[in-house]
Amino acid sequence: MQKALLISILVATVLIPLVSARGGSVKSAVRRSMIATSVFCVLYWLGLLFVYPALTTGKPNMQNQGQM
């Protein structure tokens, strides 16, 4: 799961500027890139807050393994 999180950050870091660079001017490309990065950060934060704990529920982690 941690590898998937890392890869998603790397993909977003590369894809957001690539998609934004197709604009007509530098100013519009930077604006689109900033908006896309902000949206990605908010969605990523919400995913980590709600989705990630639901995916890891029931799986033993390091704290639970030490208590067994």
C-alpha cells in the first residue's frame, strides 16, 4: 500500500505540469498547474483521511504484532 501511495505522488508530480503546459501562455499554464496541484493535495488528503484507514482495517500492523 505504501508503494502505491508513493507512486501516485510521483505520477501526479509529473503529470500535472505536463498537462498544464499545453496552455497558450506561461501565466495560464502556471495558474492551471497551481489549481490542479491544490485540488490533488485536497483529494489526496481526503483519501488518506477516509479511504486509507478503511483499507488497512483488520490488517495487523507493527504495534499489533508486538502485542501478540
